[in-house]
Amino acid sequence: MTTVYLNGDFIAKEAAKLSVDDRGFVFGDGIYEVVRVIEGRIFAWHEHEARMARGLGAVRIPFGPSDVAGLEAVCNRLVADNNLRSGEATVYLQVTRGAAPRTHYFPPAGTPPTVYAATSKFTPSADMREKGIKAITFPDFRWARCDLKTVNLMGAVLARQAAHEYGAYEALLIRDGMLTEGAATNAFAVIDGVVRTYPLSNYILPGVSRMYAVESARAIGVTVSEDPVTEAEMRGAAELFIAGTTTDVAPIVSLDGTPVGDGTPGPVTRRVQKEFLKRLYGGG
Ligand SMILES: Cc1ncc(COP(=O)(O)O)c(C=O)c1O
């Protein structure tokens, strides 16, 4: 039996029911997180917690930082109850503005947010890590608050579907001629030995893995520049890679069907990946 958490209760997944008036369902009016669990230990909880609290505050869902802090214990209990203390797992967390008759403006004060969490077993892909992934490019027509992890993911859904139909793992998004990020990962290019990635702004999600990838690169003496990569630079880059909670650092070996570099994971990517994995499996 899979146990999930819904509004204060730990219950069987089949028993978890939501109102059709839930604003997460009707408007995509909610914020979510995905955390990685390794041998029962949540990786980078405080970074995920801070991002979630910031997001909820930015969209004015009344679920404050201390409420978000309380979700750590929820995650730990779900991991234990679902026998996921060994091996790897992910926990999905979602808080919506709650259920109320449909109005675009906020529901009456006092409407309780809907709080949901669920965990599943996770097996990292050795192939993705070792052999790398294929990517396509796709227009970044998402809204202008990509820094918020809202459950409204239409841009990412359409981009990932285009990648899927192409036989690729990720879609690299292009806005105003620049590579912003992947549909569900942050994106990096290695150009003249420098790791380049889009600066933190309203146009990308401040990825936790992005932060660890940047830190890993700097720790091994690789220069990182948060200077946007143009589409032309991206197509000519020696190496490309992505980073995300369920992706780790993954090399991109082909883009729109054209090999990246020599079509195998590049040396800088490999070194950054090695350092990143040390952090992931060693603590964090
Ligand atoms: C748009 C987008 N960018 C980047 C990421 C990577 O973020 P993180 O490393 O925190 O998982 C995600 C994760 O889902 C994402 O959806």
C-alpha cells in the first residue's frame, strides 16, 4: 500500500480525494517541489524549503515558512511508511490555494490551502549519466515568472512532449535568441573552457541542482559565468549539459539531431558531474 499525505493525514493513496473546486485543479493555482532522498536522507532540504516558502509568499498562498518547515517531517514519515529508507526516492510536495467556488480572485480569507505529499522509489539512470542524453530546442513561450515553481506547467508539458516525440529527453528553451533552461532542468554550455548558464532572474527556475553544479565547477577550478548563451553559441558549444533533481548532471550529446562536440560526454561536463555526485551522495 502506498501512503500519501493530504491535509494533515497519512492515508492510502486510493483514499486521497480532492474537491473538483480545488484551485490547483481549476487554475493551476499552487506551488510544488520535488526533493531527492538517498538512503533515507533528504538531499538539500533547506534549499528546497527556502524556494518553496519564497514561491508561496510570492503568490500569496497563506502557507508560511514555518508551515513549509513542517513538511520536512512529513517527507521523513512518508519515506519511512513507504519503506524507502534504503536506496533512492523522490518526494513530491504541493500546496494549492485550496477549494472554493470558482473566482479568478483569491478565495475568502480562511480558506485552507490544500497540502499534498507523496513519495516514490527512484532509480537514477546510469545511461543518462554515462552516455548522456539527446535534446531538442523549443521556443520558451512560458510566462515571465519562471522563477516560481507553480503547478501551471503547460510550457514545460508541450516542450517535453515535443522532445519525447523526437526521441529526446529534454527540450532546451529559447527566449529572445537566448538559451534560458531546459523544460524541467537548468542548462549549461561549455564555451572556451568556461561553464556558461543563464543568470538567476524571472526567466529561469533557481534550480537547487544548478546551484550545486555551479559550486562543483568552481570547486574544481572551472570558471562559471552567469552570462546568457545565444542560440548560435549553444549550437557551436564544445559541451552542453543539464542539471536537475531527477537528472543530476547529465551530458547532452546531441542537439536537434546534430552531435554536440564529438557526440560523447565532454571532459569538463564529466569533471563537474563527478564533483556534483560527490556532493549528492556525500551530504548536502
Ligand atoms: C523549469 C525547471 N528548471 C530547472 C529545474 C531544476 O531544478 P532542481 O535542480 O531544483 O530540481 C526544474 C525542476 O523541476 C524545472 O522545472
